[in-house]
Amino acid sequence: MKTVSMSGALRAHVGKKDAKKHRREGEVPCVIYGGKDQVHFYTEEKTFKKILFTPEVYILKISIDDKEYNTILQDIQYHPVTDRVLHADFLEIIPGKKVNIAVPVKVEGVAPGILQGGKLNKKLRKVRVLGLPENLPDFLVVNIDGLNIGDSIKVRDMKYENLEFLDTPSSVIVNVKTARGAGATPEEEAAAEAAAKLTEAGEADAEKKEGEDKK
């Protein structure tokens, strides 16, 4: 996984008044947690441009007062009107400790269903996994070479060594749907979509019940 460097400074005070002061000055209050102690700091708002407006996920190396922390961005809060960054939470990466992170999906291949007139539908742009930092990939490859019209690839179909997939196993990552004008009537297409949703709902219920039975 790629690394991006950031810098910040420790906050002298922690509270709403101090946070508002930093925001007026174009700075974002942040916190690093997951390590021995929480670290409250601030950084310039423009710093987030290189990590937010990209589909990639980075390990963020944050330098604060001569100390360096390896982190991943866990949560970010935006202003409801202006979309400015208000606050950010970073999880410190501890050697030997697994991290929970959403990894981007990269689709590869050519689905036969598309050549037959179907339409590729990407349902999940990212999939959440649990793994050691050194085992985290830049993206998860989903190969669609075997997909015909009506076929799909679900979370349960993903096989990556040393990674645990945390999303619902029956969640569809990508599928090939019948495109309008490709031989199916709107009624047939709607019926097929309804049947697919019922199947997914049934699988989800079954997985939920299985999980409850194991408790």
C-alpha cells in the first residue's frame, strides 16, 4: 500500500472553542488513536486534497513535533453545507496488529455478458477487510472474464490470502445485467431484477440466522 507524508502540530487545548479557532485559520482538528495514547493535533485543510479526491487508500505517515506516526484515515467529518473538512480521525498502525480498512475494487477482464449486450453494474467501489498492514493491497482485483448476463461476483467469492472480508458475504460487488434493447422486455428485466433481489435477501437472512445459531 502506498504511503503519503503529512505534517501537523499538537493542539495546545482540546475543546469546541479551540477547534473553531483552528477552522477559522484554515486548519483541521484531528486525532490519532489506537496506540498507547491519543494524539490531538491539527493540520492545514489543503493537506487533505491529496488523500480525499482519489479512489486510492494510503498509509499516512504523520510527523508531529519530531515524532512520526504510521496511520490510516478512519473517519472524516464534513460541514453539511460547504463540505469543508471539520475533523479527521486516524488509526495508528501498530506492527503485528490487524487493521480494519476499506480497499478499492479494480475490475479486470471482459465479461462475455457485455459482448452479448449486457451492462456491467459495479455495486461496491470498496470492500472492507481485516489484515496486517504488510498484507494490505493497493486494490482488490475482480476478474469478470467468466460473467454472462445475470451472473455476479459477491464478497464470498473473493479469495485473498491473509485477508478476512468483513462485508456481508452475499453482497454483490459487480454483476452483468440485461441492458434495455438487448433482447429482453422491460417487464422481463424488472422480473429478473426482482428475482435477484429476493435471492440476495434470502441469502442474507440465511447468513444472519447461521450467525445467530453459532452464538
